[in-house]
Amino acid sequence: MKFLIASALVLVGSCSTIRHSEKIDNLKESISYDNANTVEQYLSTINSEQLRTYVEEISSDKYEGRMTGEKGHDNVCDYIRNYYKSLNIKAPESHSNYYQKVPKKALPENINDSQNVIAYIEGSEFPDEYIYIAAHSDHEGIIDGEIYSGADDNGSGTAAIFEMAEAFKMASNDGNGPKRSIVFLHVTAEEVGLHGSRYYTDNPIFPLENTISTINIDMIGRVDERHKDNEDYIYVIGADRISTELHYIIQEANSNFVNLDLDYKYNEDSDPNRYFYRSDHYNFAVKDIPVVFFFNGEHEDYTKPTDTADKINYLLLEKRTKLIFATVWYLAYSPTPLNPEII
């Protein structure tokens, strides 16, 4: 029996590998002969100076560290909402003010109610299929009189979503809009236990069964000690756990457009840091949605008041944002949806 089961798994794995290989070949072909110049056109709009502007704003003292349920976080959510309004990127029809209220009862004790911020660009061919780009908007607030700015954690992720949203909106305005709908999701209460993303996945605005993938961005603006001699890297976590095809698509996007070192050190089940379970993609993963977590690793200012905007590596933030944009482009513009299957 063991031999028969093992043989069957090998056979299924071989067939799946062939299917994945064919899909990646098709994606390569569609990019190479039709879309490569188009991708580059919008990729080039993502720039370090704009990212700097957003990170400096999001991490400024006026938001008082963006603690969930407090005035500073409410104000930064209003800033995020107004950004989408300024680009004429629409809110979900059922939440026309861009806010999904997260009630106090869904949050830890002594934390006031809060909100997720949601905007989206509707797909032209498959509008009922959804790709999420997610980042948390909250941080630590004020502790012992010191403001925890959270420039990297997670001003960097929020800024990256802004730049990508603008690029996809430009493409849409030019008649090159995505085939699938792209949802820009800014979740609250990550720092206090992933509660904003958990509330969203328990109360989804768009059907989770139609979700192709969730791309989570949490800290992509700094360099950790392990890479001090090679800054051109990004940690990729979780991409092969539900869909190995997502793993291959990220590699393909990277080799075609960015050429960062994709580091999988923290993707191992045996990793003691357990990062796969520690950011907002996880609440989508438990719903069997293919996810990936892009991360730069911890650094000396992680969860400290010294995580400030002047310490962000903006050219590197630009490169990482471009990788994520190219990945989402593959997912959103492919003629066929992602195959949610483990080999």
C-alpha cells in the first residue's frame, strides 16, 4: 500500500509539474511578444521619490504612531482614503466611504473600534475574480512618551501599494486595465494580533471563493544584518504553500523585470521565527487562498521609535515595489487564473 500511494503521488506530482511548466511557458510567451513593453511602461512610473513622500507622510509624528483605534490611526486612514479618491480609484459599492468598520468586539480589550480601508480597480474580462494587495496601516502608537513612527513597519508597505495603485490606474485609463479586479486592502490591528485581516476574511466584501491570490507587503524598506553586503534581496514567504504556480510566477516576474535575490530562508516550516503565521496574509491562507508575504527581515530599529523615514533605503524600496507590481501584473492579466494546487 505504501508503495502504491507513493507511486500515485509521484505520478500526480509529475502531471502537475507538466501543467505548471506549460502555464509558465504560456506566461513567458504572453509577456515576451505582447506585454513586456507595456509592463515596463507602467513599471517605470514607480519611483523612489514618490515612495519617500508617502513614507514620510505616513510615519510623521502627526499620526502619533498609528495605534489601532486611536485618533492618529483614524487620521492616517483618512489620508489613505483620500489618496484613492484623488486618483478616482473607486470604493466597493457596499462600502462607498472606503471603510470597513472593525467593531470593538472584534478587537482586543481596551482597543476602540477601527477600520480597514479598501479600494479597487475592476477587471475588464473577469471582474468577479479578485487579487488582493494588502498591507497593514497601524503601528505601535506612543509608548512612554515616544512616538513609534513605523516607517518600515509598515509605512513602506503602504507606500508601495500607493505607487502600484497609481500605476495600475494609469494602465486602466490608457485602455490597458487588468483582466481581473485588483483590490487594495489596508488592514488595521495587525500589530495587536492580525485582527483587521481576520475580520475581513470572516466578513469579506468580495467573495473569498473568487479570490485568486493575496499579496501581503509588510516591511520592505530596510536591509537586515544578514544582507548588509548584498542589499538587492527580498524574503519571499509562503508562495509555494498553496500554489506552487505563484512561486514560479514570482520568479518569472523577477527574472524578467527586476533581478533581486529571492531569499527563501524564512519560508521553511522549521523556521523558528514563524513569519508565515505573523502577518496578514495568514488569515487568507487559512481560507485556502494562495498567498505570498514580501518582507525585508528584522533590523536594529524593528518595533522601536527609531524606525524613522530617514533610514529607509528608497532605491531598494523602489526595486521591491517593482517586483511586486510585475507579479500582480502576471496574475491580473493572465488569460487563465492561478492554479491553486500544491505539487
